[in-house]
Amino acid sequence: MSKDEIISAIEGMSVLELSELVKELEEKFGVKAAAPMMVGQVGGAAPATEEKEEKTTFDVFLTSFGDNKIQVIKEIRTILPLGLKEAKELVESAPCEIKKGVAKEEGEDIKKKLEAVGAKVEIK
């Protein structure tokens, strides 16, 4: 199978299928799919007066579906373009990432909607 064929196959996968694939690859090869963190800067540390960049995108995580799993599944389906089966599998796999790279306002809105039906959500 060529690299292009693999990429084409990955493009056709759902979010849940991709999540499962990543977990299997991590287990099989003993690696983590997280981006490497830069420990230090080349040429020394940054000056103390330099301000940190404000974070503009956030990731939303479902940490628990609580006592109302069915309501959480319904709400997930309004947030994400998932079928019933995929939404159920996503909710049952908590803790898991719901949405990546969203604006703070969108993340807060998602959190508010899911917490209203009993879920526990974190924004990172």
C-alpha cells in the first residue's frame, strides 16, 4: 500500500475511527501522538520582560457523561456531525476530545450546553 493510498483511507474515516486508529498505533509502536514540546530556546532563555502570547484556540474535552448519557449523546449530535452510533461511542469513550482548535467563545458555548445536560467538560 502506498503512502497516498494510506492518506486516502485516513481521509475517509470518521472522528471516532481516527481516534481508535491513533490509540492502536500508540499501543502497537509504544509511542504517543502528542506534538513534541520545546523544552528551551536555542541561544538561551527569552528575556523576562517578553509577554506570553495569549492562547486563541482551545480544545474541548468530555471528561464524564454523568447520569444523563442519552441527553449527552443528543447534545453531542447537535455539536458534531455524527450519527447516533458514532455519537454514542464517542460519549462512552469519555474522557475524550470533542472538538479541537475552537475559539474560546465556541468552547465555552459547547461546555455550557453539555454541562446543562449533566456532562463534565474541560477546555484546555
